[in-house]
Amino acid sequence: MAELKKNTWIVVTDSEKALFLRNLTDHEDPNLNVFDEDEQENPSDEAQSANRPGRMPDTGVGQRSSMDDTDWHELAKERFAADLAEKLYDEAHKGAFERLVLVASPQVLGDLRDEMHKEVRDRVVAEVPKTLTNHPVDKIEKLVKKELDAA
């Protein structure tokens, strides 16, 4: 069972926002303190697209098919996971944390796992597959403790 020991970092993230929390106490009575926050402005794909989708000749005479356009909104979400993984690597390299709990949807956890350096992965003591970025800190404390107790 993973525990929320003192100074364990808890990163609560979705694909556009990350909260960085530190446990100030112990596992029995966690007291999570927000010490940093990252947020990416990511307008809808429609707002980011400049052009209509392209068209290409089809097999029939005078027929044309539309091509898929780049989904800028989705690309920005993937880039956020890479940026977060890089930030965690920088902090791990500085010795800022020894233990890390990741809280994110299964999709975002997968994206993060793909991007994380071994030095960060080795410090991950637990993963909580839930989206909690819009929850108040006291709810995050209770939900994370409950998940770790059940693991």
C-alpha cells in the first residue's frame, strides 16, 4: 500500500491544468498544500483552425473528397502531458521530491507514462485514475487517501 508520507508530492492533472500539492503531515491525517499550478490556454479546435479542411481528387471524374484537418485542440492536450513530464523531470533532478502520486484520468495517466523520464517514474508511488482538477483540496485529500487505502 502506498502512503501519503510527509513531503510526498501529489500532482492532480487533466490535459489542460495541473495542481501541485505537497503533503505537510502523514498518511493518517493528510494535509495537502497547493504550492504550484500550471494551466494551458487551449481554445476549441474550431477557434484554432485557420482554414477549411483540404480537398483531394477522388477516383471518379470531377469528384473530390475532403481531408481530415489537424486537431489543434487535441495536439495541445498531448503537448501539455509532455511539458508536465519535463517539469517533473526538472524538479526530480533538483531533488525537490522523493515520492510522487499522480492523479489523472486513465488517458492522461497513459500520456504521462509515455512521456516521463525514468528518474520520475522511479519516484511514482501511486497512480489514481480519476479527474479531480476541479475539486476543492479537502475533497482531493479524502479521495486520494481513500484510493491509496483501497490499493
